[in-house]
Amino acid sequence: MGIALEQSRRIEAAATEAEIVVADTTALMIAVYSDLVFTDRALYPLAEAEQRRVDLTLLTALDLPWQADGLQRDGEHVRRPVDALIRAALGRSGTSFEVVSGDGSARLATALAAIDRALAARPSSCGRTGAGPG
């Protein structure tokens, strides 16, 4: 819970100083891993409520091969279960999301187009924008 709360606090703090905040992870990803690793689903209510507050959630597609980064203990076998848990949590929370797919510049273009659409749909007052799980 402490990690999820701190992640949300940092996103909120960043939003007080910037018009746009892009967060590589949110409390939702922490809840998903708490569920996957510890079978602890207690973080979902907080995480889903926090995710509903962002203007845009980007979810990366599983269309690229998994590559170890030297820090993660997970592997290819975890990708689909994590993706399923993320999608289920987003569904429960009623949070819409955009899937980012493709390779290289096509993937970047997909993400930037989603961001452009979110910014265009935004009311003129400042809100929170975050790139969520994935």
C-alpha cells in the first residue's frame, strides 16, 4: 500500500508543477503485481480510483518480443497474465485506454496520436494526464 500511495503522491505533486504529467507506472501496476506475486487484491480499489483520475491511459501491446533488462526477474511467461490483470482492472474501474503497438517509429506515432487526441479533448482547464501501465 505504501508504494502505491507514494506513486500516486508523486504523480499528484508533479501535476501541481506541470500542465502535463507522463507517468511510466501508476498505483494500478503496483496493484497488479501485488495480485500476481502475493495473491493480494487489496490494492485494487485505491489503484482503480487513482487510474480513473488520469486523462489518458496507454497500454503497450504484447507485439514485441520480451527482452530482459538486467533488473527484472520476470520473463515472457508473465506478460500475458499481467496484461490480463491490467485489462480486468481497467474494465472494473471503467477506465478507457489506448493500446500502443507497432515497432519503432510506428509505435511512437501510435502513442503520440493518442496523446494528441487526449489533449484535443481536454477542457481548457488544467487536468492530470498520465501514461499508465505498460
